[in-house]
Amino acid sequence: MEKFIEKFAEALEREDEIKMEDEFRNYDEWSSLAYLSVIVLMDEEYDTQIEQAEFKKLRTVQDLYDACTKK
């Protein structure tokens, strides 16, 4: 989980603390570029592809982590 948070923070270029219960869309760093970076992270690091409609349902950092590790 720590590795995921580290990679997620890197993808968003976020220096502030990230908690699993945070709603990532509320981060100041969240943008369309951040979205693409997270999609690449999920694909390259966790071999997880996710449809845009499914991604829209994800709200928290925990949701992202769960989506990456549900295999």
C-alpha cells in the first residue's frame, strides 16, 4: 500500500500527505493530466486497465488501490 501511495503521489506531483480515505478528485493537483497519469500508473505498475465509466465511480484513494489490486 505504501508503494501505491508513493507512486500515486508521484503521478499527481503531490507533496502533501495522502490518506486512503481522501477523495482524490478534491486534490488541488487533480486534472485531466493527473487522470491520464493515474491511468498509466494502473496499467504499467498493476497491469490494470479500467474503463472511463468505471473510473468515474472511484472516489477515494482506497477505491483506486482496490481497483489496482483486485486481481
